[in-house]
Amino acid sequence: MDATATILHADLDAFYASVEQLLDPSLRGKPIAVGGGVVLAASYEAKAFGVHSAMPGWKARELCPHLIFVGGHFDDYQRLGDAAIGVLGDYTPLVERISIDEAFADVAGCTHLFGRPDEIARTIRRRVRQEIGLPISIGVARTKHLAKIASQVAKPDGLIVVDPATELEFLHDLPVELMWGVGPVTAARLAENGVRIIGQLAQRPEQWLERLLGHALGDKLAALAWNRDPRTIKPHRRAHSAGAQSAMGRKPAEEQIFRPALRHLADRVASRLRAKTRPGRTVTVRVRFADLRSVTRAITLPAPISATAILAEIAEDLVRGVLADHPDEKTISLLAISVSNLERQAIVQLEFPLGLDGEERRPGSRKGMARWQADRAVDAIRDRFGWEAVGYGSVALEIVRSVPDEFRELAEKDL
């Protein structure tokens, strides 16, 4: 194997369900789902029946009558995820964690200590299984994109090392859905145009892809199809945005539905911004409709914000704009909020009380400062007594959440 294939992508298999089977050995080998009203995660035994995350509980039981639903052990998810990813750090300082259950690592500088990259990967897998008790799949390749694809192909509980001499042969036979950035909608659009595997995508002119998918995504996929991925491992990434999303199932696109959902998302995002003292200027919302088509809207503000109420109101306006532009869409399946253009310091320019419209949304106004101070009081109570100790009435009274907040916190990540 060429020594340039030194990037590992490690991904714990069916992580949440595997943890539940680890904690309760009687569940091993049985189809289980974490959740209740909505499937948060499914074991491989359940996936064999077609059960998957975000599926309604009744549908999952219909597909798998013997399905066992279990509640989540969120502290254990965090503890065991940290322990598993920590094993990678025993072999290289170049570890980039991208979620609770997966990470990249570059072992180029430590082969003289621990052996070839494939040997290091085998050692990591063995240690995670023996010391932690969880299965983990690893892909080893020359680039981050190909290493991630290899780990997906290796599942469950496997290892694939992609030789640089045959990487395109390996890559081009795989379905386009494995590529970073290809979701269900993009995959369907490509399939409609005769592109189902990566090799077919690679043969299409970049101009064709850009016309079909847009300049940014088309250009990105054209490069990745030929394994052109210059990204390096970034061990200490500083967050460029903070976001949260909520799967809605199939809910009417009505104010009384999306407003409390957005307020809850804004509460999650804004509290994280305040905890990091990193307000942001650009607010983006994403609305996914019943056919899985997503529409995004964004606005860049003159001053950075981190107040929950201000973020929620801006997000509501953006979603109303999306729905106004798509009057035929009557059902929402997902809502998301993110804040980017983050500032490193929370410097607020105070404003004179001039009685202008929208004063309550300007951080430096008297009303804006009052909102921020109320948020800080809420933060202080939550820090001492827990998240559920206090909250906003519009969220606590209106929204019914089928997905526990603890699970959302584990799944949400800063980009």
C-alpha cells in the first residue's frame, strides 16, 4: 500500500443502539430502536426490516412487529463516544472530531512508532471493541472524502484500506449517495438524468453538473468524483456557525405549528452562542417540505445577535417568506436555524432610544439589551439547576417534542 494513504475515518456502528445493547446485554442480537413516538436510532437488526432514524414509531412497529423500543441513556452516549474517539488520540495528535461518534485522523507522522496506517486502524478497532465494548468501522485512504466513503462501505464493524493506485476504480463503482453533499433530493435529480454511480458522475462535464445542481454543488461533486479533496485534518476547529434542526414528521405549514418549533430551536442555538460569547450576524433558516425538497433563506444583520427572542423573530420572518414564495406547499417535514458570521467578542454598541421601528431586535437598544439580560438570567439558572429548570413560556407551553432535548444536543454540532 502506498504510504500516502494515511487518513483514517472512524465511525462507531449504529452508535446509540449499540450503546443500549452494551448496557443491556439481553438486547444483543435483537431489533431495537431508541425513542418512542419517533425512531431516534435503530440497531442493524432493526434496519434489516427497513426501520431507520426519523421514522414514526407506528411505522417502525408495522415493519418490525418484534421491535423493542428503549429510552436513551444520553450521559452514557457522551461518555462512551468520548472514550472511543479518545483512542484515536493515543496514536496521533491530528484528530478532527466531526460528531459524537465519528472522527478523522492523520497518522502520517506516527507510522514509525505504531506501524503502517492499516495496522494502526486494526489496533484502534481492536481496542475500541475490547476496552469500550463497541463496534467501529474505519476507512483508510489518501483523502478525507474517500476515507469517509470507505468507512461507510466497511460497515458494519469492518475495515477498508483504499490503495491510492486503485482508488478511482474503487470510487467509481459506488453509488452517488455515498458522496458528501448528495442527499435524497440530489440523488433523485441525478438518477433522473442517468447518474447513479460515481463513475457516471465523473464522466459528466462540470458545466452540465453546474447547470443541474448549481455552481457550488456541481463544482464540488465534480472534484470529489475524481478524489480531488485538498482538505487537511483540523484538530482544533473554531466553530464558524451554530445550528439546530427539528424533524417535524408531516405537519401543516401553519403559524401555530412552525412558530413554537422555531422558538425552541432559537433557544438552543442562542444559548450556545452566549455560552461561547460568539454572537453572529447571519441568520439562515431551512424549510424542508413533504417531498424532501429544501428551501433556505438568510439575512445578514448590521449587528451580531445572541438573544433568543431576537433570533426567533428573525427566523419566523424568514420562514414566512419561504412559505409566501411557495404557496402550494402545505406540509413541513423539517425546520432548521443556523447563525454564522460569528464574532469573537460580544461588543455591543449602545443606541439612543429614538423610538424607531424594530428597536426590540437591535442588540444595542434599550429593549434589545433587556432581552439579552433576560437570557443571561435564564442561562444562569440553567447552569445551576439544569436546562429544564426554566424556559420561555411560548416554548414550554406550545411545543410538543417527540425527540428529547438531550438527543438533540448530542446530534447538533457546530460547523
